[in-house]
Amino acid sequence: MLGYAGKFLEVDLSSGNVKEVRFSEKILRQYMGGRALAVKILWDRLGKRWENIDPLGPENLLLLLTGPLTGFAPGGRLCASGKSPQSNGIVGSTVAGEFPIELRCAGYDGLIFTGKAERPVYLFIKDSDVEIKDASHVWGKDAKETLRVLVKEGRSELESRYKGKGLWKEPAAVYIGPAGESRSRIAAVTAKWAHAAGYGGYGGVMGSKNLKAVLAKGTGPLPNVADMKRVEDIIDLILRKDFKSTTWRRWGTGAAGYDVGARVSSEPVRNWQEEWHDEKTFGVNEFEKFWVKKYWGDFGCPTTCLKLAVVREGPLKGAITDNPDYENQAYLGPNLGIFKAEENIYLTALIDDLGLCGIQAGNVLGFAAELYQRGILTKKDLGGVEPKWGDVQAFAALIKMIAERRGIGDVLAEGTHRAALMISKTKRVDVTPYVITAKGIGIGAHGIRSGEDYPALESYPCSVQGGDHTSTAFLPLDHENSELRMVLYDSGVFCWFNFFNEEARDSLWDLIEAVTGWKIGVEEWLNVTARRVLHIQRAVLLLGGPDLKWTPETHDDIPARWYQPLGEGPYKGKAVDRSKIQEARKEYYEAIGWDENGIPKSEELKRLGLDDVDKRVKKLRELE
Amino acid sequence: MSEVEHVWIARDYVRCSGCRRCEIVCSLSHEGKIWPEASRVRVFMLVPGIEVPHLCTQCHDYPCVDACPVDAMSVSKETEAVLVDKEKCIACGKCIDACPGKVPFIHPIENYAVICDLCGGEPKCVKACTEGGWNALQTLKREETHSFKLYAKRPEELTRDVIVQLYGDEWKEAV
């Protein structure tokens, strides 16, 4: 099959059995790879008992999948998935790096993990030689130490395996930090110190399986394609467009930490009590002082939007991370009342090291700090920590407690939505008004109250990935940021950021054909391929369980706080009108093929050959 | 020296973005495929953020050529690059042992030593790096006064050099 290595590895961590799995061309033509294929695999294997599957139990699957365009479309990524311990649905969560390239060069398009290892292990893939190895010596270690030890081990093993052939490059790795090990619902699957598949909580799933890391070395080429010359020409076109993308190349998303606050007024400030700040100390020019590399990127990327930041002196000395990017800037900056570049770099490096998602961690920290501000959580509740806005050391202490599930950290490690339910119960006060999540997933750092940022009214309420700011719902359905289009990037699997240019974006259909030989046009993608994926994701999201379920009437909504007016800044007084959300929601249901209660329609599911999904959601229709 | 202006590929590791576009264009040109481990320039990343493009620097004394027991290696008159005769090469690895930087390697599936041929004088990796504005790789005129051999180092040594510069002294022992 063109564009595919053709094989997937299924690793049963309970028994230690490893086998090769293949999917038919028909299935791959329909579900491509990454997020879409994850949805297919999860539905087929877990769909019948979805409500009873504990995302952190051995019955869940952990999927690490590439797609046919991984390595060809500039900016290759890996998609992590499974039943999400955040939403109880499915999230396609992607992470950059060379791991997916090494995996494909080793001959595999993806990995399916089942069961749970008895002791901490890691998987080492050396071309066709696959081995489950002991990881007890790196269990408990942070990202930097884990990677140092495993890369060293991996290299010496490669050296003896390929003796006399010279040096191979180091194996690539994905791994979890201590937060994943403690099965935190807000832990990420991470790579290269500062890269994370954050949304979904798959670091916790990986930890629940006692899987510390996966290393891969592939000495072969990327898979054969239909027309290599054409692939090269399309890559050239995309590169030419992206080289002109001066803003992303120059600053990455790191100029937004000031800009989205000061100008756009949609940045979380003190747990979204405000969305505006004009703190020039948080300007990207302040961050630049810490950069030691101005362009940092991953396999095949023309944009290289990352920048390496290092704190070289002072009390926070030793922190190393990328820029940070806007999301980490906002959530571990203004959202915590922090407006100093080096403090933000320090906290970002800390969550990297511990394997937390910066968005989810920043979301729950802001929530905890607001409860402290309101006197609901006391110093005693917080184990002696006093998270006053802007107190970097207090937040660092809480981050460590979360990663270790120590004291209040055990509650906060459940993520904001679940933590709020627990705290409301123990404190006998309703703390849900201070929660900024959608379907259990902390919302990305782009508010909608000012009306100036990119998300629309329907974006968060109707997304099948909840608060994920990269996969948001949009009308019309062919909108350039439509969730149907996002399924392509997550299933391809490659980086959205190299396709902001229209010509580059349009070239993707040609690239799919040049790689796989399949003619999948934009129409087919929007009406059939991606539609199937969203419907299944919607179905499992509503089936939910075992601990939480979502009802469209209540949960296809924005956070309560966003109905209150902005208190400061150029958009002071602006709020979201409840009736507008209801209207947008209704329009979206209709356009996408869901009934008035938000459940995928029978005829729509049958049109797409999803009769089994139709049968399963009948139950939901009867509840209405 | 011949009359033609010879070039070599100078490298500035601190500027390497890790985009590996050099590996992509090199392997496409030499193998017709995207094949990172068969690329004549390979970006090692022993520590994240410390990316070191590893490739032949054409030492004056060409220890690899001297070490070849079967005369499979020669120096191109046109470019002064090391050329490998695939038919003659027995993949014994003596050139690898002789190289102070352990730059050559045996092709992943074929039986010969792989080494940069400077693309006949216009290296594609340099073009890709220049077009992207990274300028980690640059072609410079090859002059007698340059000690190219200084660049023939193992990835570990190069990493140590760069890591101290970027992350500080405390990282010296990391590799």
C-alpha cells in the first residue's frame, strides 16, 4: 500500500505478547491514520461496552499512530489516543518530533497498546526487532533524566546490534514524566523535553499501563509513494509559502502572550476573571532575552516556530524549554497573575519536566488560586501553600504536588472539572462557576467574550474534543478552521501550522494523491470521511462513563463565567449572550447532521454506513 | 590544486534548527527516497535542542581513503570530495575506524560505505539550509589555510561543545 509502512504493532503489556496487525486498504482509505483511525479502532474494540471502560484501567487502549502524510507533509507529528480520562470520549492528541518518522522508517505506521505491564517497562523498536524492557530505573525520573538515560542505553544497544556499520543516529522517544506515572488525568505524552500531546490526558493512560517510554530506530526509508516527483514539487510549494510566514518564523506563537491580552483581550488572566492585561514585562522582547536558539523545529518543518529559552542565572537558573509558546505563556503566566518572562519560562520547564499538560495544569492552578482568593480553599487545605496571584514558588509547589498526587495535588490531578465536583462536595459550596472547561477538558487560552479572537460561539460547545483550541467547531462546515478540516491534520498526521496559507492548504489534496494514489477531494473529506469521524467521536462522548456523562442540553455550552461581562480593557462590558449560544448550537447541529437534541441522526449515520453507531445511540435518543 | 574553485561545507551548529531538511533533500537526491539514515548528512540530537549535522569535512590527508584496503575510495579531482566505488567497496568499515569523526557509515541495506560527495560541487543540503534562512550549513571556498580536520568530530564531542555554549557548564557531563 502506497504511503504506508503497511504494518501496525499490537503490544499486550499484560502478557508481553507483540504481534503485527494490518488494516485493509478499504479501512485505511476511509480512516487514513492518526485520529480518524484511532476512532475506528476504539469504536470497533470498545464501542459495545464504552460506558464501562475505565480510561485509566487496563481495558483501555493506548494508541500512538502516524498517518500516510507523516514525514511527507512538512512538520510530521504523532497522534496519541484512547478513551480519554478527561472527556470519557476520544481525543486525537498530537505531538511533534522525530519519533513518528523513526517508527515509519522501522516499518510501522502505529502502535496499539493493550493491558497493563506488571512492572514499569519501556518498548524499544529497532527495525523489526521489538523488545519490552525494564524501566524501573527511570520510573520516577523527570523528562530530562529519563531521556538522558534511555537515549544512552538505546545508543549503546544500537552500537552492538549494528557493530561495524558505523554510527546510527540516536533513537527517538516518547515518554511520560512523574505526572503520567501517578495517572494524573492532566498528564501528557511527551517528546524532546518540551513537546507534548496534552489534550485528552494520554500521559495518564500511558502511566496506568506502566509504560514509561517508547524508543524507535528505523534504518529504512519512508514508505513508497505513488509519485515521488510530485510529492517533492508539492513540498516545495508548501515551503515557499511558509518561508514567507514571517510572524510565525520570527516569534512562533510567543508574541501572543502580550498581544492576545493587550490587544485582542481574550487571554486568561487570574483564572479568566479578566481577559485583558497590558503588562509590557510580558512582551515577547522580554522572552527573547532568554533565547539561545531562534529557530527550533521538527522533521521537515519550514517554519521552525519554536525557540529555545534558557534561564542562565538568578534563583530560577537552569530552566530550559521552548519559547514558551502562547498557550503555556498564557496559562502559566497571566492566568496565574504571573507577568515576568523568566517566571513563565521556569514554570513551563517545570511542567515539561514533570510531564504535565501546560494548558490543563495552568487551568487547574488558576482555579485553585481563585478558590484560595475567595477563601474556599485555605492554606491548610493546600498543604501550607498559599497560591497568591503571581507567586511563582507557590505555583511551583502546587505543580509538584499534582505530579506526585500529594495532598490537594491528588484532587487537582483529576483536572479542573472533576476537582470542582470533589471540592464542591467536601466544602459544601458550589465551586463550578469558577471552572473553565468544556466536556471535562480545560479550554485553550482563547476566549470569546471580546469577539476578536478566532473561536466562534459554536467552537467550544460543539467540538467533539471539548476545550481543545486546535480542534474547534466552526460554521460554515467548510470554514478553514472547521473541525472537519482539523481531522485531516490529526489523521495525516502533520502540523496545522504549516497550512495557514490557502494555496498550501489546497495542495494537501494533491499531496494525498501523490503519496497514497487516492483521490480524496475536499468534498469527500468534509461530507464523508471527516463526518464519520466526528459522528463516532460525538457518539462516544455522549455515551461517556464510567464516572461522568455529558448531556447536550447542559454541556454543549460555554463556561458560566463567559456570560458575565469583561471587567477591564478595551472590550470592558462585553459578554456572551446566552440566546446566541443556543442559536449557534442549533445551527451547528443542523449543519453537521445531529438532531435537535445534539445526537447524530439515524439517516445521517446510515448514509455513512455507520449502522452500528446508529444502534448504539438509539439509547441516547430514547433518554431525551 | 586544480583550477576549479573547490568548496567545503562549513557548519554553525548553534544555528541548526533541527528541521532536518538537509537529510530530506540529500536522501531524495542520492536515494530517490526520504531516508534519514541513508542521508550523507545526518542530524544527531543526543540532547534536545542540541542538533549537530554530521558530515564529511574532506580532511587534507584523507585518512579514510588511505585506510581503504581495496582502493574503493578516491578523491574527486573536480570537487576534492571522497568518492566511493560501490562495486569495489567490501563494507569492511576500515574507513569508519580511520575517520576521526566517525562520519562514514555502511549503507542501511546495501553493502558499501556512505559518504558525502558534495553533490558534484553544489551541495543540496546547503541550498535547503540557505533557502530556509537557517544558515547552519554554508559552502565556503576551500583554502589551504583552513584546517578542515578540526570539524571531523564525533557527534558526542560536537554535542559537548555546543551544549556548554547553549545550556551552560553544568551540562558538560550530560553526554
